[in-house]
Amino acid sequence: MSAEPAPAAAAAVPEQTPEPPAGGGEPAEHRALVLTGFGGYEKVKVQTRRGGGPRPGEVSVRVRACGLNFADLLGRQGLYDRLPPLPVCPGMECAGTVCALGDDVRDRQVGDKVMVLARSGLWQEVVNVPAVQTFLMPEGMSFEEGAALLINYITAYMILFDFGNLRPNQSILIHMAAGGVGTAAIQLCKTVENVTIFGTASASKHDFLKESGVAHPIDYRTMDYAEEVRKISPKGVDIVLDPLGGSDTTKAFHLLKPMGKLITYGVANVLTGQKKNLMAMAKTWWNQFSINALQLLHHNKAVCGYYLGSMEEEVELIGGVVAKLINLYSQGKIKPKIDSVWPFDQVADAMRQMQEKKNVGKVILVPEAPKEETKKEEN
């Protein structure tokens, strides 16, 4: 929500112009990634911006790492309707250090290491954000992990437990199981006793999936995943996580056992190349699953829709989920899987890594090139 689900946006406010620095003077310059137009990878460029101090209720954060999400790829193509007008700085999650406090901020201090969730605007060296959109990082968490946690793990947690009501001895099908939301969902499934996990991914990622706890990896490129699931579990599965949309949602519904739950949280099938593909969009929407309440009654199944971007006002709800995730991290039960780390200057390569579904885990952007030892650790 990896390849990643389409709507995996975060709760926040639109981008804001920073206030001038206190006492006057020229605002400081910093580097930012800016979407200058809709289209291919080259549309996201490194530019210089002038920033100021935080407004009342805001904090300034020196950004150390940013998360790349599928919604960022859709936004580049003009397929994400929650993006502010162009030119715009993308980025829905980041991690860094608080470097200044606005008036009325009492629960943050300069030097705090925080994770940040926003609708857009976080792919910058310095950001001003409402303090309520920041979350203190737990002890031992790296900035790269902090930038990989919020969107993927909030999404996975809420679709698994709030909608899916995952319980011991159940079975689940996770699409895009080697991506950001997929790896988060697998780790969270492992916190429940005896859950049987089916996961779709290309064959090169199956060893990783098996090591992670997927009992039955399926190569969606060479096999009909529905047939493969039925061979092992003729009655189907208890839960299907669907980030694909289109005809795959219909297949998911028919794979459910009685009392099963389908949670749809994206339309990744519309993303087929660097630029907007009208044929892929039309095919996905033409084949979109539709069912009415009376039909659901006869099937004894549930269909749920989840979109993190529509939960902007649910600050307490999201905060409660983040607290649970931080607790699980501190217990060693979850740990974001970092696929690769790319400096801002190589944002095109980072987007290509995700769009071509080469990633295993989260793709991370950093303002400056990582140190050589960091690269080795992440590889």
C-alpha cells in the first residue's frame, strides 16, 4: 500500500510556505526533490529552496531519510488526486532530527529523533511540519528504518487486525509479498500463532519469502496464483490483501472461505510503465470488482476498502497504531526491511527500482550519498 499498493498516502495537511526566520534575515537554502511535470523519471528534479522557521504548533526537522511509496510513482504520472498543484515536493514519510520548535510546541525538543507522516512535501533536507504529525523514534532505530515504518506498517497493521481480524490458525494471501507493505504484513502475521501465509512475488524473491515465514510463495508471472492456492487449500483462504485492483479483486473474492475477508487497498495494476498508460487504466477500471449488499449476504464474506490518505482527522487512531508498532519494534517482533538507499541525485534510479518491481523491502531516499559502510550494511 509493495511493488506497493497505490493509495498508501499519509495523514496530513497540504504543503505550506515556511515563515521567515525570527529576527529577519535571508531564509536558509536547502535541497529538495521537486515534481516539475507529469511523466517519466526525469520529471523529479533536485532544486534549491529557501526555508524559514516553523509556524506555531510546528517543528522543523533536519531530514536524514525518506520513504518511497507507490503513491509517489502514481503522483509522478498524474494519477494521484491528492497531490497539490505542480510544481510540488513529493514525499509522504521521512525521519530526522528536530532542529527548531514553533510556538506552543510542548511535547517535542530540539534533538529529538522523529518519524514524520504527511500528505506530501517531505523529500527535502529540512521540513516544517505540525508536531502532531511527528512520532518519536524508539531506541536503536536507524533513520532509514524510521523512514520505512509509518506508511507500510500502519497500512499492514490496520488491514490485518482492524479489518482482517487475523486470528491463530487462519490462512492469508499477500500480494506483492516482497515489497514494503508485503514484508510488513508478513512480519505482523508472524506475531499471531500458526498463520499460513501464501505470498505472490517473482521467483527470484522466493527464498527471501520462505526465510521471512511465507509457507507458499507463488510466482505470479508464470502461474495462476488462484489455482496454486486451491491446490494447497481447496476451500481458499481466510483473508486476501489486495493492492492490485481490477480483475484481481474478483479473483480474491472468489478465493475466500466462508466468513472470509477481502481488504482492497490499492490499484497497482494501473502502473505499467514510466508514463500514464490509458489502456491499463481503462482495463483496470472496466474489470473493477462490484458487488451489492444482498449478494454479500448470500456469500457470507466481507469486502473492506482501506486508504490511509482518507484518515487525516483520525490523529488518535493513527497515533494508537503507531504506539503499538513501536512496541512491537522494541520487542524485536518487527523490523523494516531496507531494500536500497539512494541519494536525492539518484531519485530516478530509486523510482525505477520500485516501479520495475526489483525491490525486496523498502526503497529509501537520503539527501546525501550514503557512506560506503552504510551501503554495505543495507546490501
